[in-house]
Amino acid sequence: MSNEIKAIIFDLYDTLLYIANETKPYTKLFLNLSLQPAEFKQAKAIALTEDFADLSGLVKRIKPDANINLQPYEDEITKEVKSAVLFPETKRVLEELQKRNFRLGLISNLASPYKKPFFDLGLDKYFEKALFSCEVGLQKPDVRIYQRILQDMKLSPSQTFMVGDKINRDVNPPKSMGMNAVLIDRHKQSITSILSLEEIFQYF
């Protein structure tokens, strides 16, 4: 396997970086809008697969007649985004992969405001291709988002290695289409996983 791998594809949140001050403003907003379970699920999908400049656009899309003060939620989102922090080994690992001539890609399920840390923390310079669900209209575990990055980077499944923290989004879907994948589990809840990004080098 090691000789064939040409590109490493990463998840973003809880893989390369994390929110230090997590308050879940979208969940709070959807609860405050009194959405039914099915509506809640749909609202979440819309937030992750459509690009909104602010929450007013999102709320108009999911509940046009809602009359709600969105400023507290906007403020919470801003605080969450500002609290994003890289894991200690992230840049070191990305730089080492570049030195070894691996191509780097990224697939992230996120709402529009959460793209910012990727750029603010300087990750964008490492990646040849980054797919954000809110821009491409697809989200993991939909295999089409994996097919999209393979197509964009002109790679076959066997040439790629996916690293992410959700087995049902980041591991099983790419494996089902012939990609290599590993779960990063920093909390040691799974025996078939790595605990740190540095452990991926054992696979190459």
C-alpha cells in the first residue's frame, strides 16, 4: 500500500483543529425555532450544504415566518470560530507529508462561518484542494463528495488515504469505494484507530 499512496485527505474539525470554546449555537437556534425532529435534521443539512452570508439567510430558508433575534447566535458563532485551535502536531505533520511529496486534500462538513479558521490558522497553504460541504452542496457520508475530490485531484481511490474522526463519515464511506482510511480517535475509544496525526506515518 505504501508505494501506491499519492495523496492524504484530511477531515478538518477534531482532526486538524478543534473548537476550544464550543457552545453549539446552531443547535440552540434550531431548538429555539421549535423545529420538529425531521425539520431539525433538514435544517442542519441545509446549514451544512448551502452557503449563507449570515444566519438571517439560513432562517429565511428553513422557517421564513420566524421572528427571532439572531444577534446572540451570531455572537456565539463568532466566539466559537475565534476559539479554533490547531492540534499541537498538525503543522508538523502536514509539513513532513509535503517534504515526502504527498499531495494533500481536505473534505469538511461545515457551515459557512466555520471555513474561516482554515485560512486564519494558515492551513490553506498546505492543501492542493479543499472541499467544504457548504460550498459543494454535498456532505459526508455521501460518497459523491469523495468522488469529487478524486476527480478534482485526478486520483484513483487506491492512491488516496483518508484521515478523520468519525467512522461513519470519514472511514466507512471512502473504504466502500476503494480508498484507504483510518480513524483518528484522540480519546482512545476505538482499538482500530490512531491517537495522533503523527501515527499516520506507520502506513506509508
